[in-house]
Amino acid sequence: MQDTEASMPWHGAEREVRWSADYRVALPACAAPAAGHPLLLALHGFGEDAARFAARLAPLAGGPYALLVPDAPFPVELREEEGARIGRAWYQYDGDAATFERALRWGAQHLLDLLAEASRAFPLDPRRVALLGYSQGGYLGAVTALRDRERYRGLVAIATRVKSEILTEELRSARGYPVLALHGERDRATPLEPQLRSLEVLRDAGLAVEVEVHPGGHGFRSELLPHIDSFVRRVLELPPRP
């Protein structure tokens, strides 16, 4: 019998689908400079969202820089013990290197669009930014920051890996660029050793890499917030905490 489906005259087409992604902003109590407040742009991990991540970062609010915490653009369904919920992802990953590279470039442009929109709505300086990325947000954040170092003045990479193998060209001119890496020695989702090897590549290229290894696993640890705050103040050229 002839394969009916194979013989059907199928045609391919596509249509654009739109949805929204929230973001949270916390502004300093002081008056904004003429160019707007410098800011920390913080990217959450896979399956999280802006509200959850902003709550983790709440102790940083009230300092001399603004906080911008966006939802990742892609909704994902998560099954947990208490039931299903909708989280967010920065990209879809199928293991194909070329697809991943395209996703990272799309994500970098998405962040530029976000900065432009947020700086129209709030007194923010979109060219004086520290970029923090946690877990999946760190994969996007590290590549994005190292490709736009004039805008992103420093990188905080948490429980992630800097994809140094696709940054060869960028690393040739990145001497002195500040990177703070925070990682758990028992991280099974993103093991420590590959990240340490990537950071050594950055050090060999002359980047100013700081590493803090904690005894935990894969996660965001609130006790590291003072270290993050000190780093962000330094790279944004702001006064240290009193």
C-alpha cells in the first residue's frame, strides 16, 4: 500500500508568535546622574523567573546602583513535587554547537533590546552595566559580556561555565577585564573542574579573574552577596560599602 502521508502535497509555512516577558527594576534612593543610574543586570537560571531571582537579590537593593532582573524570553513547563509551574529559559539547547551559537547571539540582542526599553522607562545608563549570570543565565551572560566589554564593565559567573572555546577572538583584546566566578565544589549540574579550566584560559589571556569556591552544590548562595556587591561597586566605579 502506498504511504498516504508521504504522497500528500504538504507545504511548509510559519507565522510569528508573540508573548511578553516581565522584568523587575530596583532603583537607588539617590538622584540619578545625567546618563542614568549604573546597573547590575542579573540573569536567572533555567526554570526560574524574574520574581524568584529578584527575591534572592533583594539584599543588594538600596545601594548606589540599580538592579535590573528580567524574565528569560522562553516559557518552559516544569514538573515539581508540588505540581507543575511555568518557568523561563534563555534558549533551547539540543547539543548542536552552531544552533547554540545562534541562540547566544539572539540572546545578546534580546538583552540589548531590554536595556534600551528599560532605560526609556527608568533612569538607567544602558552603557554602564555589570552583568551577572547564574547557571543557564551564566552561559548567555559570559559570552554576551565578553563580546561587549565597553557596555558590560564586569562579569559575575555563578554555577556556570564560561564558553572560552567560542571566545578566542574576543579574548585576544580582553586583557584586564574583570570576572568574578562563584562555584560549588560539589556542583553536579555544572561540575567545577571544566569551569576552572575555562577560567584558566581567561587568566592566560590576561583577564582579571577572581574565583571563590564554596563547599556546596549547584545553587545560588546568599552569603556570597557581599562579595558580589563589592565586585559590582568596583567595576562600576562606585564607592565601596561603608
